[in-house]
Amino acid sequence: MTPMIDFSVAMLHALADFLASEPIIYLFGSVVFAFVCKGVKSLMSF
């Protein structure tokens, strides 16, 4: 059981390091910004 837990912990750490890299943060920020702009645009059209 311990090797499986160690493997899961290592995979989660690798995933966290990947998600913390700059291109992923920029991509996530761009997607969130697009949704915010879409929401503001729809509110202004009323």
C-alpha cells in the first residue's frame, strides 16, 4: 500500500508543479478574462 501512496503523492506533486508553471497560469487567466468580458458585454447589452 505504501508504494501506491508514494506514487500518488509524487504524481500530485508533479501535477502541482505543472499547473504552477507560467504558461498554464497565463492560459487560465486568459480564459477567466474572456468569461469576464463576455459577462460584462452581455450585461451592457440590456
